[in-house]
Amino acid sequence: MLGVISNIQRFTVHDGPGIRLTVFMQGCPLSCWWCHNPECIKHHNADDNSEHLRYNVKELMKEIRKELIFMDESGGGVTFSGGEPMMQPIFLSEILDACKKEDIHTAVDTSGLVSTDTFDSLVDKADLFLYDLKVIDNALHQKYTGASNTLILKNLKTLNDQQKKVIIRMPLIPGMTDSKQNIDDVIKLLSQLSNIKNINLLPYHSIAEGKYTKFNIPYKMKDVKVLSEDKITEIKNLFTNAGLNASIGG
Amino acid sequence: MNERIKLLREKSLDAEPYMTHQRASLITDFYQSEEAKNCSIPVKRALAFKYIMTHKKICVMKGELIVGERGLFPKSTPTFPEISLHSLEDLEQLNNREKQYFIVDDETTKVYKEKIIPYWKGKTIRERMFNDLPEEWKSAYEAGVFTEFLEQRAPGHTVLGKHSFKKGFLDLKKEIALAKSKLDFAKDIKALDKKEELLAMDIAADAIIEFARRHAEKIESIIQKETEPERLSELKQMYQICLKVPANAPETFWEALQHYWFIHQGVITELNPWDSFNPGRLDQHLYPFYKKEIEDGSLTIDRAKELLMAFWIKFNNHPAPPKMGVTAKESSTYTDFSLINVGGVKEDGSDAVNELSYLILDVIEEMRLLQPSSMVQLSKKNPERFIKRAIKIVKTGFGQPSIFNTDAIVQELLFQGKSLEDARNGGASGCVETGAFGNESYILTGYFNLPKILELTLNNGYDPRTKKTIGLATGDPSTFETFEALMAAYEKQLKYFIDIKIKGNNLIEKLYAKNLPVPFLSLLVNDCIEKGTDYNAGGARYNTNYIQGVGLGSITDELTAIKYHIYDKKSLTYETLINAMANNFEGHEALLDQLQNKTPKYGNDDDYADDQTRRIFNIYFNAIDSRPNTKGGCYRINLLPTTSHMYFGSVLGAMPDGRLAKEPLSEGISPVQGADRNGPTSVLKSAAKIDHIKTGGTLLNQKFTPQFLADDKGIAQVAQLVRSYFKLDGHHIQFNVVTAKTLREAQAEPGKYKDLIVRVAGYSDYFVDLTVELQNEIITRTEHKNLN
């Protein structure tokens, strides 16, 4: 089985604990307006362009092992991100097994938008889930990401019920995810998930704009301003006051 | 820092480098005197030293706690005409040159014209050297195959050991008398020479005691006029200290610092040894004094800190003596490479970090001076907070302290045959050089241009720049059927030039041993007294010579490009490549793009390229390691450039990795500037593929943006990177924490960035003092930051 990968990034420090290697996998079921890796969204097919790297498990493990000394020293590991890594479930499953066999810590950075069967089959394989939560109101979710959040919320509950290690990752997008209503909704949701208490707040920044130009993808965020430090702290405090372990950034 | 330190520091920062003729005049007077005739060379040198120390002007400045200046005042710098004589044109150039200038006033020029030049012309070591060296050596030197460290500066490259803080020069005089009493004039054919050397050492010991006494005398005269009671009491203490040390062993923290500083003055006045001199493991040497006095209440932490700061300023007052020609190019800086070691392990192998280690780090951070350079020795046994504290200083962005791997240093010294205790008492000095402090003479003899050997190989021994055939005819490369054939030719060519270099070194070492012994320095390094043998003649317990390899990243990428395109992909011929190189790739833009951007490169943890790094390392190692020198020791290798990667680049045409003519080479063991594209972990992995333990030091530069180190998490992660690299036996790593944007702004408006200090190669320097080429090179070095 080959994995289709858009990029392998070494020395990543915001995608889970320690010094990590992050594998950005190609293809995503969502198309969030603010996506930072828009080049990863497009699903690959047989006659896809050659920009993407194709790795089998053995080759990818070779790349991962190169970073072992740093992972060991820092308590790091590998993070599978994307795109949506679970869109390549067989490959992901194989690579997670291979990592487990070698005692390498794994994290899966997922949107949660995958079928329940697929999700359930992967739940036990990773050490940590970085779980994206954007908008609770389904209509707004549909608007900003192009998909319903029903499955996302369902899969998150699975993680909670099975007591998996989870860090919620919530992008703070001005006018889209940072409304009082949405924050309250997220807090309310998390208060019902007794095992999930960690949340990373990821304030919007416009660093990815260049990628949109480069890959010739329409950019919908032109007029969006970044949040002020005060506003970010204010939001963080809402989570903290609700008993959640919130931090800014990864 | 308090008001006093602030003033002294400002005075040091504001002082302009000035060339004084004082020492040159005094030594000329002495050499022409009756006393200088009819005595042996060692005794003559000792008497010359004593003459200078007895006659040079004594400088004690307002508010000073540590006294002693080599020149007339801060940054007043002497010359050493017995080694290398500055011509009148040199003086004019020194005065007018834009970088590393020295003010040369009319009086100095006049004295040079009328006295110094007429006496020394034809008598200097440099002239004798260049007269005696064979043509093949000169051709290689002119072509830029190697440099010669000893053409303008004396061998030195050594560091004070702990024993020197436990003895005074009166104790050493007793040791000299003992050694003298043991001489066997019947059986030892060298006994007479030894007697002269011991006599010279004895005179040198008297000289430094007299130098200190003259400071006491000067202080006494100041005391007469001083009215401020606090200063008066201080001056009285200083008076007592100068009468006590270095004649006697120091007993207090203050005495220990002043003791060292007199020794430092002696070493750098006797001659102009490379890397000036160095107190070495300062936190270890001073700790017994510190602990005792803190405990009995006679010293406060604030006072200890103030004294250390006063000590720091003294180093900064002493720029490297004025360099000319190739020496100025290979070491284009005022820094004189005194590298203070902090941390590491004790003689018994246990964690050496103590309260004083942290206090010294505070001083480094607060003083923010070019000199002394500073480093931390990091052992696996040292606590995490120690490395984090160091990185927090690194984060402030003036390139200090650099970080060294104690566990590797100990192994390196053991590999070289040092005892375990001597190894654990060792450290690194200069830029990154491993040494058994107090016991070893480890001479850097010159840089060696690894890529130049390839250029000569590709041109069958012909140097395109000097238009001479200087190397071996190893064959037309188009006849090399395999990559192995090329490597064999490279190796043959390299060995040929290493032989030339070593032949030259043998001659130069003998010149120094015979004509310029250093009886004073010999007092400081074990076992010169016991052996009755000068430091420059093999008196030290260990005697090592180095030839410093330069351009490891460049040569790797050059060979990798040839292997990849000519032999493996077969998409390129030597004819096309050599033709394109001869045209500096003009009209060969597509090929240039292939070579620069579509070829495996060192620094990416890619074995295709890194295998060539290992091979070159082994070829270089095998050509040099263990070869005997003239002093009973042997040759070792290390990999560091100071600024020679700029000079060596300037003598080199375009190369197969797509480097254009005259551009800099890679520095140290860092990748070619911009060639590392996978981030810092890959650079460290590539750099660790050579066997650091078989070297006497390697130098790796890394650059981080200030944002990366903004929080504790970033600092912890950099510490983890360092620990990981050290687990892989990496020897040294240093960080530049400044944005490329800031550097560009500094380049555009130097006036606004006068205080911007950056890491160059094994030392820090003011960015605006660097040549434009070096500034650009530093900007191009990859700036690592997290991209997510």
C-alpha cells in the first residue's frame, strides 16, 4: 500500500509533545475557508500530478527513524496530518502499526470527518488525537467547511467514551469561529465529554495566503483581520474559567 | 552592573584600536644593548622579556579593580617585530583600512622608520621562514591551498591549567632550582641546553614578579593623592595584592583574578601567541576561593560579580595584534580568542557545575562584550537548568556562549592518548580546539582548502588562478572511468599537499624552537620545567599539531554533484562541466540550476551526499592523523575556519556544486549556505556522520529566529536538539539568534547597529566590523524556524 504524501516536515514542535516529524497526507473531505494547507485538500487519483510523494510503509519508516534521536530526547514522535490522514485509512493503519511496533509515539491530526467504521478501526492505533473542532452550529459548519459536522461530533464522542488521549484544536477565525455563541457551544460540548479537557486555540494568521496564490486557489479570507492579543486572551479565559486546560498555539 | 563597571565598560567599548610602538621600541633597545650579546638565545629572550616588563608604562585606571594593560591604555596594541615586521606601507594600510584598522600616529610611524625597521629588516622569523621554505610550498601557499598560522604570530594555542592557581612564581623558581639540581652533565648531552632554558625561565619568573611590583608602586603613588575613603581602602588592598601575586599563590577570589591577569599579560607580551591566552575552566579554578570566602563572609556575591566584570573588561581591552595579508584574511577580526570554559566535569568525572558557573553566565549576559569569548561545556551529567540558562543567553543574540560536548571532548583527548584526569581537566579553546589544559601545546599550523584540491584534481594539477602547475598530474578527469578513480586522484593530490604543508611546518617549528623560545609561557605548562625544555621545543607534556580542514560541506556537494550527474545519472560529461566551470556557468544556466537545486546536498540527512562527507573526512584523517611532529608529539585534524572560508573561496573558481567563482566556502562542518532544506535536525544528523571523536574539534553553526526561542518551550527544544547532537558525539554547536532582516538593515545603516554582535565561526564579532562578503555569508546561512 502506498501513502500519498504532500510533505514531510522535520523538527515540528506544535503538533503534539516534543520534537516531532509531521507527515502531511494528501486529500481532505473539508474545504475550510481558512485552511493553511490548501494544497493538501485535493484528493489524489491514479493519474495525479507528480508533486505528491508516494511512500510505502517501509520507506516512510526509514524517514521516521532518521529522527529517532530527537524524538527520544524530547519525548516526541510522529504526527500524521494533512489534509485528512484518515482518508488513507489502510496506509495510515499500517504505518501506525509499524510505529507502535517500534515504540514510536504517534499522533493523528484529524478533522474527524470520516465514516464511523473507518474511525473506529483506527481509534486504538494512535497514542494521541489532535482533533479539530471548528463550529458547532451545523449550518455554519456547512458554510465555512463545506460539510456537515454530524460525523465529526459522533467520532469525537467515541474518543471520549474510549478514554483516548485527545487535544482539541480550535482555530479562532474572526467572524467565523470566534463568536460568543460558538465558544459557548464548544464549552458546553466539552463539558459533556468528561475525558477531554485539553484545548489548543489556534488564532488565525494570514501566513498561508501565499500558498493560495502559488497553487492558484481562490482565497476567501482577504478581508479578515487577525485577532488582537486581548481578544485571544479573553477567549482563552472563557475556556479556562469553564475548567478546561486551554493554551494558545500548539 | 554598577556605576563603576558601567564606566569601565564604556571606556573599553569607546576605545579605538591603537598601535603602540612601545614594545617594539623596548625590544629593539634591548637587542642592541651590551646585555643582549654573549648570552644564549633562551636567556636573551628571557632578558628581553624582563626588559620590557621592567620598562613598559604601567597603566592603572580610575575605578579599576584588576590592573594590567599590554599597551599604554585600553586597546593600545603592541607589535612583535622579531616575528613579523610591519612596513611603512603596512602602517599606512592599518591606519586607513576600513575593517580591523588600528590608529597609527606620526610618532609611531617615525619610530618605525628610524628605529624598528632599520634594525629588524632581514632578521624576522617571517623573512627567514619565507627564505627557507621551498618553492613548492610557496606556490601552494600563493594558490591558497593552505595558510600558515605562524608567519605573523607565535605558536601558543594553550590554556592555563588548575595547578597555576595553586602556585606562585616563587614556587616555580623552587621547581626550576630543583630541575637544575637534577641535571646530569655527564650523561645528558642536552643538559647544557636545559641549564640555559631553566636559567631563562628563572629570569622570566623574576620579570613577572617585577611587573606586578611596579603596579604596586604605581598604586602607591595613586594612594598618595586619593581622598575618597572607599577607593582608598580598595587601592590599599590592590597594593597588597600586587605585592603578593603572582609571586605567591593567590588565597582570595580577587587575588586569583589578578594573579591570572598578570600571567595573561606576561604571555601576550612575551610574544603574540595565537588565541592570546586563556584561564580555561574559570568556574572550577575560582570555586575554592569563592566558596571559602562566601562561607566566611569575606566576599559577597555582588562583589564577586563586580570583580568578574572588571576581569571581563580587561579582556575586551586587548584586541588581537595587527594582522596583515593572508593572516588578516584568514582571521579577519579583533577578537583574540580567549575562550572562557564553564561547566563540564570534574577530574573525578562528576558534574562540575556549581553556583559560580551560574554567576559567570550572569556576567557573560550582562557584560555582552566581544571579549573574552565564552562557552559552556555540557556533559550528560550537567543539569538541564544549566543548558537552559546558557540558551537563554544565546537567545539574547550575541552568539555567546557557544556550547561544547564535554563527553566528546574527554573521548577525543583519550583517543589522542591523554590520561583520563588530564582529559577531564581539559576543554576547548580558540574557536573549538580540544586541549588538555595546563599540559598541552596544541598548535594550529594552518587552514587547508579541501575544495581547492578538487579544483587542482579536475585541472590535472594546474591552478587556473595563479596559472601554474602546482600539483601532481593525476590525469585528465575525462579518463576517470569510475567515481572511485576520481576519488583516488583526489586522495593522491591531497596527500601531496599535506606532505608539502608538513615539510614546511617542520622547518617553521624548528625556527621557533631555536630562535624564539618562550621561557615565560614554558613556566605555565606542565612539564616544561621538569624537562628543562621550552614550550616551543616540545617541553609540554603533550605536543599536538593541527592542520584545520576547511570546506567540508562544499567538497561534499562538489563530489556528490559529480557522482550524481556524471557517474550515476550519466547526464553530464566532465568536458561540459569543466567548460561551464571555466565560464563561471555563464551560458550554462540550466546546468547551474540542476547542480544547485536538483542534486543531493550535505545537511539534509541524505546518505547519498553524506557518504561523500564520510569519505573526505577519512581521507583527510588518514593523510594527517598520527604523523610525527618535531616536538615528540603528532598531528591531528580539526575542522574549523575562523574566516578562512571567505579567503579560500576567493582563490577558487566556480565548482561542480554550482558555487560561483570567488564565493565563500561552507564554514566549519556546516552545510553550504542555504543547501540544508530539511531543518536543523537533518543538519545535525548529517554533521554527526563524521567521527568527531577522531578530531580535535569541529565547528557547527546554526541559526534560529528570535521568535523560535521566545518561550520556555522553544528553549527546552533547542536544549533537546543540543543534547541529541551531543548523544551522536557532536563536538560543538553555536547559534546565531537574529533575523536576516535585522542583518540586512544593519548592512544598510551600520551607524544604527554598531552594537550588533553576531556569531561568526567559533567567535563573535561586531557585525558592522565584518567585511561585506562575510556579512553576506552570514545572512545567507540558513535561518531555521518552525514553519508550521
